[in-house]
Amino acid sequence: MTYRFFTPTPTRAATGRTAAVYQQLRDDFLGPLPTFQALSVVPDVLAATWALMREALLAGDAPRVDRELVAAAVSRTNRCQFCVDAHVLLLHALGAPKLAEAVARGETPPESRHAQLVGWAQASRSPGAADWTSPYRPEITGTLLAFHFINRVVSALLDSDLLPGGLQRSPLVRSVGGRLYAKAAREPKEPGRSLPLLDADATATPPAWAGDSPVGVAYAALRNAAIRGGDLLGDVARQTVTATVRWEDGRFPARPADWAVDLVRDVPGRDRIATRIALLAAFAPGAISPGDVALWRLSHPADADLVRLVAFGAITATDHVARALASARL
């Protein structure tokens, strides 16, 4: 596994809240995977991302296969191959190999309920155009939102291959990997265990769509933690990112680099590169280039600032989807 712009501190050197998150990842998931290691330089974002994924994807009573299917479908919609591969493997681990291989091939699942879930997940990329909302339980809705955020972080900060040479895309490797992780994937998880990891003042009022589920607490915490990355930008730059997310409504730019250049022309010069990175994180995170990051590091050399900026773009896009849920309830 290769990180695109920096190499995080080894897991064995983690302390404090980061170490506590890593321990829960070992206990409840597959260990401190690269996604979470990349976020470790910003512990509040790390803890909130883990909390949302755990409470939505792993805990609660919603069918786990349905949640993995949603995670894989939204990841494909966001063009995050790393995440598609991971959730295809987990579908194997949950005993759904035919469904897993259909997802891997980009096919519509044969069962109508699964096909509806995939269509719903795909439509969420552009919620305004699709008049999108959610008829599903908080765990399934939260899974979709979690991966709108995680897909963007992964595509920005990690290379796309889980294993050397893309070996994870071999059906045999997926099948074997599924058997290795079957026990961990199928063990029930008690809701709420991740919530004590969150900042006490970071859990704003949970959104109405989540009811009293821990998923809502975790989503509110992630939004609060990630949106603070916008403090790295001036007012005009923040407004440019937010307004672009709303009016573009998830549209993939045909030429992301050129598209971003045009959008930042009227942003103050000191904020142009940061605005460009945040916009690309929201729409086409894989297009963030080493040159973009090198320019940003001239004024902000810390890895944590890069991660906070990416997280700001990612949560702005994710919250655009979440706001469609709020609008549907008015």
C-alpha cells in the first residue's frame, strides 16, 4: 500500500486517542487500515470517521450484506476503486460470493432488493438532480454518507491498489481473503462503543434522519471535525467551495485540473491553491497532484493541514448529500 503525499507514523508508535481508535479497529474491524492511518495526523477527524463507519457499517441490526453492498455501490459511483475492492472482499467474507462478484464486475445485482439499494446509492452522487432521499434505516443511510466521505479521503491520499499489482481484483484472492476475514466480519458489534472516543464538544445535535441512533451522533461529530478544515481558507475561498458543491451537484468534471483553475480565478491569490485542493477533494480527489500539494506545503508544511483541507472538501460534498435528507423532511 502506497500513500500519495506522506507516510503516516507507524501504528506501533500511536498514542492517546489515535491508539484507542487503532485498538477498536483491531477489535471490531480488520485492524488500522491505510485509510485510518492517513487520518491519524488529525485525531479528531480520525476518531469521528471511525465512529461513523463503525456505528453505521458494523453495529446495529440492519443486514450487514445490505450495508456492504451500499458501501461498494457508492464507492463505485465515486470512482474509488480501493474502496470497491475492499467491500467486494467483505461481501465474500459475509458469505455472498455471487453478489460480490456481480458488484466487482459492475453488474446490477439479480435480486430486486439489492438492485434497488444499488440504484439508490448511485443516485446519491447528484441528490438535487435525482430528487434523492432515503427510505432506509440510519445504519444504511449512515453507511452511504460515511463512504461519500471516506471515498474522497482515500482517493486523495492513497494509491488505488490494496495489494501489489492489483492482486485484490483476482476472484481467487477475493475468495481466499473473504474466508480469512469471515469470522471478524460476521461477529455482532454492540452499538455506541466508539462514541466515547469523540470530543465532548464536537457532537452537535444529531440530524433528524438518524433518530436516536448512535449513527447520528457520529455523523454530527464528523461534520464538526472535518468542517474545521475550512478555517485554513478565507471567507471567499470557503464560499467558493460550498457554492460550487451545491450548484455542480456531484457532476464529474471532464478535465478536473482545468475545471479547478477556472473556478479559482476570482479567489484571492493566497487562497487559490488551497481552494483548488478542496474543490478537487469534493469532486475528483484523485486529480490532486504532487504539484498542487507542493505549492500548498510552501505555506502549510504540516501533514495535518493537508489532511484537514482534504477533509473539508470531502465533508462539504458529503453534507450536500445529507442536506437532501433534511430538505425531504421539511
